[in-house]
Amino acid sequence: IYSAVESLMRTRPSKMINSVGIVGGGAWGSALAYGFSKKIPVHIAARRKSTQTNLIKRFAKLSPNIKVHTELAPLFDQCQVIFLAIPFQAIPEWWLDTSHTFPTQNLTWVNTSKGISKSTLEFFPEFVGPPQNIAVLSGPSFAAELFSDQPTALVLAASNRALLQELQSTLSHNFLRIYIQNDPLGVSIGGALKNVLAISSGLAHGLGVQKNAISALVTRGIWEVAHFAKAMGAKSETIFGLSGLGDILLSCYSEKSRNMRFGHLIGQGHTPEGALDQLDTTVEGLPSAWAVYHRMMKLNLDLPILKETYRILYEGKQPKSSMTDLMTRPLKPEIFP
């Protein structure tokens, strides 16, 4: 009976999506609002009044299809789907508080923030439910480029195929293309671990190593992420899509990536604390590196690049020593997960 009901829920048509909501008025939340507003009305909830004022001024010139609020109530009243675009480490507590105030189970929730909870060692699909009620949106995307109408491709993952198809059709247009698939955990893993690999790449860039080393580091890093995904019960092939390979390439080779710049500063000799002070922005890969390492230990996984990145960030190991240790590990064949 359970299987039959679950199958029905996966295929039944969802209600017509007339508008979407976005929680978070930062760079990514406002970029998504702009991109989505080309096809559908958007309600965005910003935490601060000053942010609301700035966004209203900005969107007045760019898109009249966006309404900006400082309260969640308008989103619950007018939207069938709400996207989360707040820093990932704040989501577990935010979700718990919100679910006590609003009927969260009546809406579809789409996480767009990339990370793994440092407090619970869980990814978004693991601490939010039920499965029919959630989705994950990820992929190679800098907010500024989406705001500039640059072609951007993202992947949306959920178990409800009818919902996926409706959102894909509702949100896609001439500079935003949405792909769909059914592995939200794998998409979450790719988005979170790409931030850690971007720090690793930045560390290598900061050390001054050349393109041979960077290419090898990123390639073996992708292998580690795919191996981690498989051990978690996700699909390793998901990591070779937009949310994994696509986002890893974007973040590991571009100075626009905050995580890459953070690693670059440490590779040049700054402490993690000093690098954070210099950037003065959120670096999601820092707490994710801690959580991924401890989840690896629970799974008894040997993922040397992720492990060495953790040791540099949290145990004070010198990046040059980590590079030497990686290059002198026991020799082995190349095996794909």
C-alpha cells in the first residue's frame, strides 16, 4: 500500500504554480528572484528593513514582477513553492523555528544554499521532510552573471516528477535553463563538497603550483566527491553533472569564487582567521570542510584531498606539507566509483 501511495504522489499533477517565494535577500536570493521573475511573479523575504529598501529600489528598475517583504507571512499566503537562499549553516535552526510558526508541510521547499550542517553533519534532504515536499536547486552559477542575463544552467532534483516538470517549465527561459533529476541527496553533496574543493584549489594556487598539479587535484577531488556520494547512498553519476562537475570547475578555476579566494590567501601564508577577515564574507566551504571530514570518519572513508584540506583549516597543517603528503602516498591504480 505504501509503495502504491508513494508512486501516486510522485506522478500526480501539482497545483498550478502562480508565484514563487524566496527566503533571503542576499546576492544569490536576489539574483534568483531576478531570474525567476522573467517568467513568474516572485515574493522575496529579506531579514532587514534596509535590505528591503535597497532591493525595492533595485528591482523597480529591473523587474516590477518582484515584491519584497520583511515577513514570511506573504510568502505563505501567496506562494506554492518557496526557495531557501540563506546561509546553509543557519537553515536547520531556521527550519525548526519556522515549522513551529507556519504550516511548512503545505508548501514545496527548494533549497538553493550549498553546505552540510556542522551541528548535525546532515545535508538538506536528511533533516527536512517529507521527501515529497522538498527539492534542491544547484549548479554552476555566480549571482552577478545571472543578474547580467548571462546564460545559466541549473539542475533541480526531487522525487516528485510532476512537480519537477512543472517547475522546469515555469522557471526556464532564454538565459536560465533548468534540468531535472531525482537525486536530491547527490545534488546536495555536489553543491556542498564543491566548496571544499574550491578551497583546496585555492590553496594550491596560493602555493604557486602550476596547471599540471591543479588539474590533477581537481580531477582526483571530483573522484573523492563521487566516492563520498556513493557511500552516502546517493548516485555517484550525479557528481558528473551540473551540480558536481559543473560547479566544481566553476569554483576551482575562478577568482570570483569566495571559497577559492579564501584558499588562495591561506596558500599564500594567511591563517584561516586572517583570510576570513580579509574577505569579510561568508565562506560556506569552511564549516562544510569540518562537517564533511567528520561524516567521512563515520563512514570510514579514505579521501585524502578532503582530509588534508580539513587538516590545513582546522589543525594548522602547512599547505606545502599537505601537497607533499598527497604526492607521496602509496601508489595505486585509477579506479572509478
